Amino acid sequence: MANSESELPIEPVYDESALAGFDAQAKLGAPGEYPYTRGVYPSMYTGRPWTMRQYAGFGTARESNARYKELVEHGTGGLSVAFDLPTQMGYDSDHELSHGEVGKVGVAIDSIDDMQVLFDELPLDQVSTSMTINAPASTLLLLYQLTAQRQGIAAGQLTGTIQNDVLKEYIARGTYIYPPAESLRLISDIFAYCHREIPRWNTISISGYHMAEAGATPVQEVAFTLANAKEYVRAAIAAGLDVDDFAPRLSFFFVARTSLLEEVAKFRAARRMWARIMREEFGAKNPKSLMLRFHTQTAGVQLTAQQPEVNMVRVALQGLGAVLGGTQSLHTNSYDEAIALPTAKAARLALRTQQVIAYETDVTKTVDPFAGSYVVESMTDDVEEAALALIQQVEDKGGAVKAIEEGFQKSEIERTAYATALQIDSGERTVVGLNKFVTKDDEAYVPLRVDPAIEAEQCERLATLRKERDNGAVEKALDALRAAAQGSDNALIPMKEALAARATGGEVSNALRDVWGMYVPREFF
């Protein structure tokens, strides 16, 4: 008998006995109806395909803007922005800790000036924009709103998502700034602000993707993601928000691996679990509050630098699994991302991969093609049962934050990542081109390089900005932000005023650091 990625058994043959006692109405329902196992919308892709996003952002805002225009021209319906590490950590490009990292893993955004260049001449009222930003998510969201405002676009017309999922940063990724309690306070402020000001915006993308990239199994990915989601819901309710005022704008972010059957089962199980959690545990009544809407990205961790062209096949299978699982939007990785930032040609090919799935296959002609499948329904039940048991372990520790402080999720993921690495090293797990079917002479690949002069250019822009702006107005607005952070007022109101006065992202983060401090993780031995 074989095992799945989550170490759940996979039988060589499934028959009707696998679904003995299976209640289709309770487990499945109709597409677009509770418990949403079969999809969150009745017609799914039979009406129109998912949103095709391409994750991009590198170097300067001007370079990234050119890439976005190219993607939109080639049919991308949604932009997905990558920010460089200093931006993610709330530091300006001229901060000493930013040296050597400016523009490296994404675009450098220091102020409203950069954001205006980034989205220059892009139809922000027509495209959906997803921003992979967490600790300083409020800052980048407000910069986006201000940019749209200066283009004459009302906030009510804006659609998109900020990742804004800080809890997974403590678990798997590390780009946190403030302690957990203060981070949850800021997230609750974002929920409230967007409910009033940017009602069509998805205020958080609760992410299993990064935990999966760190080594989490599909079961761990679902369990820890939904456990974090419960913590966000509790924090928002504790801040005085009604669950049905903010829950419809919650969204999720998962990985799609090459293990297609379990991935399809994972997506279906996650929808069913979330619907029941929101109805039974939080008393949500709005059907939209029960819907687990999610973005998917193909598995970067499964890409290989060896024989990189093989990654095209991996990405196609992963993208197909996400579509069969009912994703709302999808980013397909470029085949060269295991080596460097993707070239324009590779990014275009990744988009074409989605378009082939959407327009040249028949998987969009029917909703939930695997419904009733002996194997997929069995695997869906197995994933759900195992994930619920793991969520209960988190709850028994006092919830996601308490479990994070104990290092529970991190240690569980590290354990499975180590086991996977051993399997690859021993050859027990096959990775084509890496430990099997290896060739001696791979063709040379010329990766995209980021110009190191970008850092100097950003520093010059910052120096000019600080000379030109009204520094007194900036400091007054930052003082108002500190006062809001010390009290209970929504911090985004004075934050927006500071950014409009051309305060930098680093200055905004520093103002909050002055009040809230920085998170220092416990060491676990």
C-alpha cells in the first residue's frame, strides 16, 4: 500500500465499499451551497475561468511596471506583486539593514512616489491586484489606495488582496515586525477600515502556501492555516466587529503540488471544514462568510535547478490540480524560478500554461469533475479527519498564538521537512532530474540578474523625497499614528495621512515600533 504526502494510506483499488454510509447531501451538497465541498459558486468555471495571476516584481518600480503592462497585454486578469525584503520588513532602502537586499526578491517600495510609478497607466479599476505583504500590509494597502485616488479611481472600485497573514510568518517565513498581540490589533484595524472604505478588497489571504514550502504536508497545511484563521476571527470579534461584517472578505492561499489526487482532496476538504467552522463555532449567517475562497500558487519547492525545463511539466500538473480542486485564482510558477527571478519569456510561458488548461481542455466544462469518485471522496474524508485532529491539538494549547509561542507548528513542519529530505537523499522519493533520470550535461541557462545600482538609485530617491516634502507635516502625522497605536483608535486613519504627506514605509513602521516594540522569538531546543 502506498502513502500520500500526508502519510495517509492510498489503496491500490477503490470500490463502492470505500464510500459505505457516504451521505452525499451532507458531505457534498450542490455547487455553490453549504458545505461548499463542490465549489463556492454554482457554475464555477463553466461561466468564466479563474483569475489568472502572475506573481511579479523586481528591481525598481519602473521595471516592475513594464512587466505588469506586458502581463496585462498578454491576458493576465490579476496582478500579484512581490516586494523586496526591506519593504517586507518595514525598512527603507537606505537603512543599514537593507544593504544588499534592495530590489532582490521583489520590488522596492519606499513611498507614495514609488507606488505611483509601480502602477502608472495600469487600469486599477479593471484589474485585481494581490500584494504579498504581511507585517506592513496596512502601509502598502494605503499607498495603493492613495495611488488609485490620484488616478481618479474611487476606493469602492478597487479589488484585490493583501496577504496580511502575520501568524504564518512566526511559523514558517520570518518577515514579522511586531509582537503577535499587536500584529492582531493592526489586522483587526485593517478589517474595520476596509469594511468602511474599500469594501470590495480582500483584507487577508490566510496562507498555507509558505508553510507548505517550508515542508508542511497537505494535512498540516490545511490544519495550521485554518487554526490561524480561527485566531484572526476571534481577534476581530474581540475588537467589536460582527463576524458577518468582515468574514466575507477573508480569503486563503494554498499550494498546489504534483500529488494531484491528494491536492484536489485537500482543497475540497478545506472548503467543507471552513464552512462548518464558521457556521458552528462562530455563528456566521451570511453565506459568503462560510465560503473558503482561495488563491493557489504552484509549488516552488518542487522546482529543480537541474533540468529546469522539466519544471514546465510539473507546473502544468500542479496548475491542473488547483483547477480541479476549485481555486478562485492561480499563479503558475515559471520554469526557471529555482535558479533566479523569472525571465519575461518564462513568465509568459507560465501564463500560457494556465490558458491551455482553461481553453484547450474540457475541465472547465463541468463543476467538480471528481465528485463521487471513490478515491477522491475517500481522500477528502481522510484529509478532513486528520486536519481536524491537528487543529484540535492547536486548540488544546490555547489557540494558534499560544501554539506558536511554544513552537508547536514550526517543530511539526520541520519534522516532516527533514523526513522528506531524507527520502529524497536516499532515493526513496523520486525527483526527476535530481536523483533519478539525471543527465550529465545540462544546457547552460542565463538567469535574470538584478542591477546592484538599484540600491543607490532608491537611496537617491529617498534623499530627494526628504528634501522636497513638508517634514513638519510628516512628523505631525507620525505622532498621530503613535497616539493611535497607544490607544484604541484605528491606526490606519493617521497612517494614511502620514503616507499622503510622503512619509516612507520605514518611518511608518518605526513609529509603530516605538510604541509596540519588535517581536523576538523564543529559542526552542
